[in-house]
Amino acid sequence: MFLRDARERLAPRCGAAVLALSALLLPLHASAGGGDPDNGESVVRNVCVTCHKLPDGTGNAVGPPLADTIPADGWSAEAVEENVNLPHHASAKAQVSQPDYADIAAYLNQFR
Ligand code: HEC
């Protein structure tokens, strides 16, 4: 009897604890998937400015200004990678390593 009472009393609190924990973990998860914008910036400044302008005016207008290319819901690592895999990006692709794509997305998404 005591145990059942305890379970009935604890169960709702347990649910609340799980909710509170997910609220804490969700932002962590989002930033983990979001990449490192500082590394993204250094890759973009080293590689992409040969052909793209940044909002501060750095770069060349061979392709569109990068801030104008951001989809409404932001770049994902996968979408940046697909883009850099296109033939006109062959020279850029050679200088980017796979983990950089999430970082490039995180950097560019700051200009949304
Ligand atoms: C050698 C020149 C060159 C370099 C280096 C370069 N790009 Fe581009 N990029 C282009 C050109 C040209 C276009 C336009 C292609 C078109 O409109 O068909 C373009 C287009 C884009 C677009 C627009 C795609 C769209 O859907 O509108 C994105 C995003 C992009 N580049 C990202 C990058 C990133 C990130 C890098 C660095 C890793 C990079 N580019 C390096 C030439 C370059």
C-alpha cells in the first residue's frame, strides 16, 4: 500500500523531471548540430572569398554574395556540402574537409 501510494505520488514528478531535463538538453542538442561558426568563418575567409563577397565587403563577386544565398530556414551542413560538391566549386571543395560543412552553415546562418 505504501509503495503504491509512493509510486502514484512520484510518477507525475518523474514526468516533470523528464520534461525539465529535455528542456535543458534541447538547446545543447541544437548547438551540437549547429557547428562552430568561428571555424566556419575561417574556412569561408580562406576558401570562399576568392569568389564570394561577405557582408563586410571582403571577397570577390564571381559568385553571389554569400549572405544572399541563405535559404529562409537556414543552411544545413548537408545543403552546404551538396552545393560545394557542384562542379563550379571543385577548387573550393578540395580545400574543405567534411566536418567544416556544419561550421560553414553555422557561420553563414548568422547573416540570415
Ligand atoms: C572558384 C570560385 C568559387 C569559389 C572558391 C566558391 N564559390 Fe560558391 N559559387 C561560385 C559561383 C560561380 C556560384 C554561382 C553558380 C550559379 O549560379 O550557377 C556560386 C554559388 C554559390 C552558392 C549559391 C547557391 C545557391 O543556391 O544560390 C553558395 C551557397 C556557395 N557558392 C557557397 C560557397 C562556399 C561555402 C564556398 C567556400 C567553401 C564557395 N562557394 C566557394 C563560385 C565559387
